[in-house]
Amino acid sequence: MRTGRIVLKFAAIGLGVVVLWSVAVRISSHHSLTVDVLGSYFPAWMVCILSGLTLTFIAYWIIQVRNLKPYVGPAPLIYSCLMIIFTFATWILFYQN
């Protein structure tokens, strides 16, 4: 029973972060498909992949800290899917036309 509350609390916090993130993106939604980093323009897909990788590492860390590993399915499948979801979500939220 206690584990269910922890999972629900984790899901509520995650949903709150997603909502706040989407509101922030909607406010500043005028972006080009290149990103200026120290005077050099990088393609947006590189930034999206790096953010997807970073968010996946954060999700991995949260799962390890909260001891949720028994509730996660096969790790290679879950983490590769999380990276794809985070990469596409970053692309949709920041670089939509």
C-alpha cells in the first residue's frame, strides 16, 4: 500500500513538471531550428537528443533513489523508450512550427 502511494506521488510530481514545462514553452514558442551555442549554430536535433539523454539519466537516477526498480520492466527496453519519448517531446515542445 505504501509503495502505491509513493508511485502516485511520483506520478503527480512528474505531471506537475510536465505541465509547468509545457506552459513555459508555450509562452516562448518562437524558436528557429538551429540553436546558437557560443557563436556556432547547432542543429536542433542534436540539442533534442542531448536533452533526451539527460532526462533519461535523471529518470534512471530517480528510479534508483526511490527503489522503483522492481516495478520497472526490462531495463534496456524501458530506458531506450524513455530516451525516444524525451527526445521527441523536446522536439515537439521547443521546435514546433
